[in-house]
Amino acid sequence: MKGYILSSKYVLQGEDEEPVIQLFGRLNNGKSFLIKQNSRPYFFIKTSDEEKAKELINLDYEPSDYTNFDKEKLTRVYTRIPTDISKAKSIFLDEQILCFESDVNFSQKFLIEKDLKGTINIEGEELTPSEEEFVDVVFENPELTKEIKEDLPELKVLAFDIETSMDLKQLLSISLAIDDYSICLITKEGKFNNAESYKTEKEVLERFKEIIQEKDPDIITGWNCIDFDFKVLKDKFAEHDLKFDIGRTTNPIRLRLEESFYRTSKADGQGRIIVDGLDLVKSSYIKLPDYKLNTAATVILKDSKLLTGADRGNEIQFNYINNPQLLIDYNIKDSTLVLGILEKCGALDLAIEKSVLTRMPIDRVNSSIASFDSLYLCELHKKKLIATSSYGGEREERIIGGFVKSSIPGLYDNILVLDFKSLYPSMIKTFNIDPYSFEGVSEDEVDKTKFVKAPNNAVFRNDTGILGNLLLDLWTKRDDAKKRKNKPASQAIKTIMNSFFGVLANPTCRFYNRDIANSITHYGQKLIQLCAEKVEEKGFKVIYGDTDSIFIDSATKDYDKAVILGEKLAEEINSFFQEYVKKEYSRDSILEIEFEKNFKKFFMPRHRNSEEGAKKRYAGILIDKNGKEEIDFTGLEFVRSDWTQVAKTFQLTLFDLMFHDKPLEEYIKKFIEELKSGKHDDLLVYTKSIRKAVEEYTKTTPPHIKAARKAGMTGIGLIKYVVTTDGPEEIDHKKHHVDYDHYIDKQLKPIAETVLQVYDKTFDEVIEGVKQKGLGSFF
């Protein structure tokens, strides 16, 4: 029997409270399952500490064939229940007894030990679930093995949405949508389409539970559903003395709500995965103007909510009383929009693919350190090695950054960009950078056939490490995903591979080592500098370099010739690195530099008030396969969320004129005149995030907080405001005239002067004529 593991947890069962691993999921035949597996919690100590440990705590000590990284023998220590591990660890540490892997989650450790990922084979008797188990079948202690093919069953996804009174005291309705089924449960008597009406909130809540158990979803989602919908429902279930058990057991849903903008709230679905649609879209690197449901629906689905006004709270209450059918339709539409967004943008598919690759549950796939642990510990155990426990810690010294070559500012024709393909992962594999293979730091010469010495003197064995094999496996899977045109799988693998450096450079990772992390960035610097040197040896100027890319002046105005040159240079540099790595390190190189693009026109600005070239700030014209031109911006105001649309509109046209050798001055003057006349008022809005309670901003008061306070806003979220003659004001609470001086001085002038550098002119010189026309008063 094949299936997919959705979640793992443990419970204490029976009078003796024996720990039992519970694995929930869905079989390939469509049935939901629960696997109950007996398991004993354990961790490791050094065998040399065993006698001392026995004097401190009476536990089960068992010899093992594992060692730590120092080749010291380890003893396995069993506890009665998982929480006893942290108690034992605390006692042992007080007596200088090191513990190994004592912090690994009990149920996750079971999966690592068995090398089980998302898809598994189950051999065992199918049992009938008890009245407290809301699944189709139960297995007790079956044989479990990893399924190689990773065939996923069709997972059931249910989206829901609630509507309440503005004071949150009254639950008006709940909508649910799954597959082709959608319904609204409304606390109002009457006959309505696509709805069930009830007299009381309690009846609605009970029916909500029934539908979830009937439809048996694997995944429950919504938009901002954990911080709002689940929080309200939890309170409502408690208010009506109902158990909030909508999972696959009779245990209630548990919420962990976070007030910090930087931390994500979580919900334990008790056998179902609860994920916020908003968080899924954000974590999939999908860029939106803001992350409101209507914005996501408009951009991704070309659709919208039924009610979109700024005063929706009053509209909802009005319709509940006077037009309940509109409220029902509105409520259902919100749920179906979430399903549509997740399907269309592939955000949920991406999370599922990550889950299959890392054995992490879908709601935790973005925990990069835990994902790395899951992959690395499993492979480490196969080598009979056990890692230290993670104690966390502060970084003693910053990890060195990637290489950034000073730029040569100017306006260019045909700038070639050569880019290393997956630079950090390919370096890790090529030079065997790996905690398992790390031998320490040495300034002495090493035998290249036995050791690899990094530019920072970190030394690794010249063999095949764990990370190298993991990366090779991921590379193979990604190539396969590309062949199958499975974009979510390809993106998931790329994200996991690229996370490895960040994990190793994080002090909270159990494998953190400053020398290992710095060996990666030192190699990166060396390789990109070597690359630039080889290009310049061939007579071409490198005008900029950044971490994994170099920008080359092709020295030709012919676009097609520049493209041919870019491809030739990439081929020659790759050949160089094959020979270089073999000669210097006695290893095979998988480094690959690609000719990424050719900017037909390219502009590298100077730093403001400086003759030096900027870093990570440039723009250029790219030509797509259909011959269409597009201006590509990096680091400039056009792609920054803290600049207004008026600045972006102004910059886009300025750059277009510059790249096509057209005059700028008249456009600048005309745009300022239009701005002063009010023609661009709809483009003057700033959008900023409020990342903590407004009252907590005490040391400084940024403009968006001033606007929020004037508007009476108190919580986190997005605010849209304009700058007026009375300072910043939220757009729906604007009482004063726009301060055009601010927008000209703070938004348009810096952008114009960046471009006017090319013409040795200043903004003030250009707008001198505008001043003479009577507009000089705003300077």
C-alpha cells in the first residue's frame, strides 16, 4: 500500500502512558490513514561518560555502534517519554556530560531513523478506526519503507472564510469550498441559494465541524486564516462550550499566535495540515503590490471579491440584515478565490514538493535549518555518525560576504552578463565543503590527492562527502523535474539547494562552523575574480561583478555579435575551470558559468554625491525571444516598494528616453508641471508595512506611523498614505492638500539627477525655466 505522510506527532497512550508515533496521511487509493507506531525516545552520550551518567539518573543505557565526529564511541540513552529527554539533558550538562541529538523532535527522529519521506510503502493489516479517529483506515506497527517513485495521491484541500460583525462579537457566516462543493452556513433564518441557515452560532459551528469530518480534507486553508478566522473560531467554540476538534482526532486544534511581524502564527491541525494561503503565496516569492486577497485575486486570477470598498465592514453588516444572499455569495467567493489562487500560482504545489524532498510537513517546509537537519542527519546515520545537539549561539564574527567588484559607471551598448549556475551548491560539491569532511584549519601545504584546502585555509578530505551526494541527488531530481516540465518541483529543489549555505552560516544550526561557512564565500570570491581576470586577459573590460555574475563590455554596437561573444566566453571559461580545478585540487569541477543575457543598452549610475560607481543598482534594455524590448531594473527606485508610483512612472520614461538617445529636459519640466497641476495625484501613495503595534514605536516615529496615528490605526498591517502640507496622512483620512514640494524634492529630483549625470547637468539647471514660469515657489 502506497501513501503520503501529511504529519507526524506522538501521543501517550494507555495507563502506562506509552509514547506512540502517529503518522497521518492519504493512501494512493484515496483513503485517509493513521499509522500508530510504538517507539522509544532516546538520545546519545559519550560511552566514556556512561558510568558518571548512571550515577546521576536511572535510565536505560545501551551500547551502540555509533560514534561522534571525533570518533568517540556513543551510548544510546532511552527515556520513558520524550519530555524526559530535556530534563536529562539539563542534568547532564550541569555535570559537563555532552548530549548528542537530544534536541531532535521525537516523531521527526522516527522518520529520519527509518529514512521515510513524504511517500511511503505500508505493509500491514487495515484496521477499522475507533470513534475517536476520523480517518478511513488505521495501521498498527506496520512495516514502513521509503517509496522511491514519489507518486503522490490526490490531496484534498478545503478553503474556508468567516464573516463577523465589526466588533467580532457576532459570527454571521462561514463558507467552505472543496473540489466542486461550496456552501455558506449563515446564522439567519430563511431560504437562500448555496447556503444552510441556522438560528444560532452554536448550530453553525456544529455543522462546520460536521462538514469538515464528512469531506475529510488533508489541508485546510484560507486567507489570513490563522491570525483571524481560526482565532475567532477558537473563541466562539469556547464561548458555546464546544470542542474545537476539526482534525482527525478528538483533540482540539491548537493555535500559536504570533504578534511579531517577523514570525508566522501556526496551527496544529491534529492530522490535517493547516496553512495560510497568504503565507503560502508570500513564501513562494510571488511579488504582489500588497498581499490582500483582492489584490492576489486580481493579479493572479484576473478576478475579484464581490465587495471591495474601503468600508466593507459596514457593507457586510448591512447586507447581513438587508441582502443576506449577497453576503452569502460574497462569503463563498472569498473561499473559492483562495482555492483558485493556490492552484493557479502553484504555491501549494511548491510546498508539497518541498515536503516530499525534505520529509518536513507542508506547514514547516520553509524552516531551512530543520529541513537541512532532516536530510543531513539521515545520511549521517547511515555512516554510523551522530551529530551534536543544537545549543544555538551568537555569531562570534560575521561571515565574509560575497565578492562585489567596484563598478565603472556609465552608459553602455551591449553589456554581457555571465552568471555561475547555482554557484554555492556547485562549489560545495566541487570542493567537498562539508561538516562530515572538515579536517580543521591549516596554513601548511596539503596533499591534494587527500585533502582540499580552501582559500581561508579550511581543510576538507578529498573524498565524497554527505553534502556532495545530497546535492548530486537534488540536481538529478531537478533535471528530471525540468524534463517533466514540473515547475513547482524544479523550484522546490532549487530553493532547498540554495539554502544550504545560509544554514551552515547560521549559528543556531548544529553544524555551524565559521571556517566552513567562510570557505564557501572565500571560494566564491576567488572564482568570480578568476573569471573576471580570464575575461580581461582576452581584451574585454569587466565593468562590474556581483557574487556570482560579471558584467562585460562587449566593445561592439552589434547586438547579434555581442550574443555570439557571450556564448563563446562562457564556453572558454568553463573549459578553463575544468582544467584549473583538476590541476589545483585534483577534483572534477561541476562549476558552470552561463551566458545569461545581453543588455542592448545598459546604465550603471554613480553613487550620489560621488564619482564612484554604484553597487547592486543598474538598469538596461533586454530583448525577449519575440524581439520586444523591456527595461530591466535592479536595485533602483522602480523596483523598490518604499517609492511611490509617481517616482516609478517618472523613472521608467526617463530611462526609456536616455536609452533611445532622446532629449530628457522637456519631459522633466512637463512632468513637474503636471504634478503641480494635480494630474498625477493618484500616483502619490506610499505603501508601508506596520510591523508592530503603533504604540510600540517610541524611539522614532516614521512617516507611516504618523499617518497611522492620525487615522487611529493601532495594529500591524499595511498602510497607504500621502504626504500633505500637514505631514503624512492615510489616504482615507486625508484632510489637507498634497505637499508637491515633498514629491519633487524627495522622489523626482534624486531620480532625475541619477540620469542627468550622463549629460553633466543638474536637476536645478534643468528646471530653471520652470521656476521662471512661476513654479519656483515650491523649491
